[in-house]
Amino acid sequence: MTLLLGVRHHGPGSARAVRDALDAAVPAAVLIEGPPEGDALLALAADEEMRPPVALLAHVTDDPGRAAFWPMAEFSPEWVAIRWALAHEVPVRFIDLPAAHSLAMEAEEKEEEEKAEGAGSVRIDPIGVLAETAGYDDAERWWEDVVEHRGPGGGDALAPFEALAEAMGALREEYGDGGYARDLAREAYMRIQLRTAVKEFGDDRVAVVCGAWHVPALAEKTTLAADRALLKGLPRVKAELTWVPWTHRRLARHSGYGAGIDSPGWYGHLFGAPDRPVERWMTKVAGLLREEDRIVSPAHVIEAVRLAETLAAMRGRPLAGLGETTDAIRAVMCEGSDVPLSLVQDRLVVGDVLGEVPDAAPAVPLQRDLTRTQRTLRLKAEAVTRELELDLRKETDASRSRLLHRLRLLGVGWGEPTGGRGSTGTFRESWRLRWEPELSVRVAEAGVWGTTVLSAATAKAETRAVSATALADVTALAEQCLLAELPDALPVVMQALADRAALDADVGHLAQALPALARSLRYGDVRSTDTAALGKVAAGLAERICVGLPPACTGLDADGADQMRGHLDGVQTAIGLLTDGSEGPDNSGGLRGRWAQVLLKLTERDSVAGVLRGRAARLLLDDGRLAEDEAARLMGLALSPGTEPVDAAAWIEGFVGGASGGGMLLVHDERLLGLVDAWLSGVSGDAFTDVLPLLRRTFAAYEPGVRRTLGELVRRGPAAEGQGRPAESGAPGFGAGIDQVRADAVEPVVRLLLGLGSGER
């Protein structure tokens, strides 16, 4: 009789039971639930470089984005069966519905699920029904008690499978397909493959490893014609398969082997522990907590084991499970805190294990080029989040930067740029790297653009440049090309940029595009790229913005004014990068001088929204082109009784709003703070309700310390003329005179920071 081994995917107890059953029965062939196109890849499971977790990846040949995974961990029954068959030189095959059909049926299956949900139909959870029948309110706890906590060896190796098959048979009689209509076709195909194997090897020489739910259907006596009828007319696509690395975090994904688990690290421990799993688990936890500088002694481990076992006994469980061990760890090792417990959950219960696949596994040419480049640059794909600091003056770091930017352009988000903790100059970059299994699909999708990362990124950039319709999109693409160093794509992008810039008359679009161009010029300087053409386009955009901005800022509503305020900040930064200090504050003829004249016009026009007038004044003040007395005069005019309170509040938001140092400006200039305070004190009750949202948005962005200092200054009130501030006191907002004692106390620290000796000045 055919040996039907019904399992739960990714279950260590099932995996041990499968290994024991195969050792006892020694079948002549092993059949496994999985796509038969993967048969040619099974031999790779014996390769020394193959380390689970891994997954079979199937994707549509001409549409790699349509993909499915069949993940396997070391403790997956399917993986154990494959390794057993290869080790014993026994034929092993996949017998599930081919991926060519399952991928084609995905869209139909989603529609069926939506229809079923709309009709109130619910798919049953077989394990949940059995657990409820046994009196358990937690299906996972029931499965652990019945299957996962069974010790290795002992008893009849086939008894667990017989009991589970009987239980599943009763469920199938009661619920039929259980809401899984697609399973009927899958099971028909598996029966056909089983008949073929039985004819080849004999009825009592074949073992089948599949989900327990399918066992009754495979044991059912049906005709070949009936099974073929169920498969007639199934849609089909051309599919390709390969092995890809997987992670513990992704084992919960409902794709392929859909029985997700929440604790792969715990299950891996149960499968790998030869004995005393609770004691060994507590020892792992103690080691992790010690690495994080927490005090955990052997006595803690002993007490935690005792508590876990006591909890298991009180709860009627045969062995302490994850719930009991977690409760014991929280109480004994974490002193009741969930903070260190979350570390245990993340690092051990789930884990960041990333599998490995040998080079012999099939891959698209782009994936092979990426793998070679990763090895050359010593950039290992890891499942953990990794911070990477790059110095672009070093060739290796510059090459790493190019690779990461090219991958981002291709939509392969292995790395994300971050602010970094070091230098803010353009010679440095900071990245956050994390490899996710789905990125293998993204690489396969990007393979349509070329066979190497460079050629693929170049081809995609050229296509995007030609098809882009918005000027900002082209300027952003130009920036990406410079960062990724795509010299062949840059001429195409520059031509598209010149064409779009010449046709676009919207000042907002021009202002949105200029910052990316300015950054691109700076990056070009760092990477020694010829950006002369880019500089001409940027200079032309800046000139057009200076001409068209004043009328564009007239008559805007609140939303339009807020958007234009962002453009003002962006253009201010961009012009600073374009001139790069080549023009001083007194130079009125250069680009910075012309920009300053534009900002000055905005401050004086009543038809311009208050937030823009305030922001223009602030930018001039920060740039040294507006005297403090003049800034105070403009604020006084904006906050005069004749100005509508809402407009005055908007001016304040533009001048001192946001996190750009506006709070510190008020702290250090009590004249401006006094003007704001006096205006706010004079706002009527009705008008205050209207201006409150603007004021809250303005001051909420300040640091808590800044808000506290402003509150103290307002509570103290302005210093009386001639009181509390001697003549030598200069800057408003500072103390009267120097506190020599406090200055002497801090001087050694300042010398240490500056690297000065005790006698140096």
C-alpha cells in the first residue's frame, strides 16, 4: 500500500516523523507536494553550498513579476524528505499541479476568493477544527502538544500519520473541499502522478509527502478519466523555476506552502535540539541577553527552566511550549519588562537567518552579474538591517555607491539612502541595507533591460527619459544617472531635459526641478563627471524662475501658498549650490543677487500670501541680505493692527515656522519675540480661534527645550530699559555680561574638543 505521509508545512514534529517513517519503510521512490518543473533542481539540495531556508521560485517567463514561492526550512518535512531521498539515492519527484498552471490561475483564484467572501463562504482551518474538537481554544497550542512536542524516535513511526489521516478523512467528509476549490484540480494531478509512480515502482514502494489535508483525496479511488476531466481546459503560461535564498521572517508568507508560522526560530530549535529543548533554549536566551550587557546568571537559567516547566504542568501541557518559556523569560530574565523580551522575540523566536543557494542554480544573466559584483565589492546580501557608510574618495566605496544607485534605478531596493551620522559633505553617503527574498523577483523583472547591472540601468534610464512628461521627473532622472554613473544614458537624459525645460512655462514646475539639477552638479564634481551641459540648463532654469516667480506668487490660496513656500526653500538651497560661495552677500549682479532681489519684492507685495512674505524675509535674513532692524520692521508691519489676524499668523509661520531654526531666532532676539507676543495678546477671542491652527503648527515643530525657553522668556516679560542689562550686554536674549566662573569651567572641555594644549590660543 502506498505510504501517505500527511504533514503540516514547516512543522519540526512533522519533519522528525517523516524522517522516522522513511527510515522505517525505506521506499523505492519519494513523491513530494510541489511544482514538477522543479524536478531538475532537486539534485541541488544535496550541494554543500545549499543552506536552508531556501525557496523554489517560479515566475512567468515573459512577466517575472507574476511569481510564486515554495519556501523550505531545515525543519520543513518536504526538505527532510528531499534530503533523505538524495542521501539514499532514491528517486524523488514533485507531483503538485505544474507552476505553468498555478501561475496562470492566480487571477481566477483571486476572483473566486472575492466571490466566496461576498457570498459569505468561509474557508475552514483544518487544524483549528481539530483543536476545537479536542477542547483547545488555540490551534497552535493543540498542534504543539499533539505533534511538535513529541520526542524523537520511539513507538510506531507510522502511527501519527495514520491517526492524522483518519482525522482529515472525517473533516473532508464533513466539509468537502473546505472552500479550496482549486485543490480539486491539484489533487487530481497528484493522483495521476501517483498512479504513474506506482506502476513504475510498485504499490508498496512509494512514499508521498504532502499536506495532511490532501491525504484523503489521494487515497480516494477515482478513475484516470475523471481526474483528467478535472484538468481539462486549465490555463497555462510558460514558467521558469530556480532556487533562491529565503529568510525565517518570510516563512509566514502565504505563498506556495501557505501554512505560515510565527516562530521559525523556535521551531528550528525544536528540530535541531537533540534533547532537553527547554534547557537549551533558555541557554540561548541567556547568551543573547548577556551580549546586550544584561546581567543573566546560570541561576537565572535554572529558575527560568523550573518556572516554564511548572507553568506547563499547571496548564496541562506535555512539555513547556513557546508560551510557557516566554512567560518564564519575561518574569525571570527580563524582570517583567517587555523591552528585552522583544529582543528575544526578534533575534531568536523569529531570527534573521538567510539561506544560501549554490552558483549552479539557474539564474537570469542579470542576477549572475549582480552576484559577481557583490563578491568583488565584498557586499554580502544579508537578512539583517545593516548600516553602510561610504567614502566616495575611495574606489571600492565609490563602486559600491554606483551599484546601489543603479539597483535603485532598476527598482531593486536592496539599499536605501539615509541621512548618516558622519560628514554631511557630498564625499560621503550613508545607506541602510537589507536583502529580502522578493528582491530576487525584482532582479528577474529588471532582466528585461539588460544582462548586466550597468547595461540594464542604462537602458531603463534612456527609456524613462524618452517617456517622461514632467520636467521634475527628468531632472530627478538626471540626478540618478549621475549618482549611478551612467555615461551612455546621460546624453539622452540631457536632451530630454533641455526639451522639457524649453516647453514648460510653469514656474512651480521649474522651481520643483531646479534642486535636483543643483544636486546633480554637485555630485558631478565629486565623481569627476562632465556636467557642463547640465550647468547651462540649470542656469537657464534659475534665470526663468527669477523672472516668473513674483507674479506666480500673487493671489494664491492657502494650499498653493504652502506648496510655493516649499519651492522657495528648494530654490534658495539650489542657488546656494549653484553659486557655491562664489558670490558674496554684497554681489547684487550675480545669480544670488538677482534671487535676493526677487525675495525682497515678495516681502513688499501685499498681494503675496503672508506665509510667502514671511518666508522670503527669513531667507534674506539668514543669507545676510536683510538687516535685523529691517526684519523687525517687516514683522512690525505684518503684525500691525490693520492686518487680518489670519494673514499675520501666516506671516509668522513663514518667518519662524517649521524646524529650520525659527524658534532659536525668537530666543536670541527678544525684539522679534516681543512683537509676536504683543500681537498675539491683542488678537480678539473670535479671531484667535481662526489663527490657532496656524500658530499650533508653527510652534509645535520646535524642540521641547526651545518651547520651554520661549515660555520662560514670555513669562519673565521684556527687560525694562536700563534694568538687568548693562551697557556691555550685546545680543538680545543673552545674559547680562560674562559669567567668568562658568566660562573658566567649560574652557578645558573646549580645548580638548579643539585639540589645543593648555597654553595655546
